[in-house]
Amino acid sequence: MALSPADAATRIETFIRREASVADDDPSFTRHVNLFDTGYLDSLTVVALTVHVEEDLGVSITDADLFDTRFATIAGIADLITQRAVRG
């Protein structure tokens, strides 16, 4: 079964909320906020996120992905992941 962008975003959001201790009622935390500029992601959380994506979603994150501007938001990461899942 193919991974949808919405499913990928939900799984990424859940992981980041847990790892970064983001409150459920945090109004600033959205799928389109820049996770680095707002401090939700740091270098250690990115490493944990890449491992999580590889293990949970079965998609490898490349160095190029990390520098892709889409990697700054949950929606963008989900887009990258679902594109990679389709390409294999």
C-alpha cells in the first residue's frame, strides 16, 4: 500500500510532537511552520527523525533531502518522503 502525503504528515507530526515535547494545544505548531526557525527541530532531532522515517516508513532520507527547502516543514517532509516512496 502506498504511503499518502496525509498519512506521512500525521506520522511525522506525531513523532516530532513526542521528540520535541510539543503540546497538543501549541497554536504555533502546524504542518507548514518552519521547524528549524521556530526551534521545534534541532540537529539531534533531525537525526532521530531520519532514523524514524527509515525504520517506520521504510524511506531513506538523503543528504540532498536534508538541504531541500521542503525539509523545513512537516508538509514538505511528507512530500519528500512520499515522492521517494514512489521512486523507490
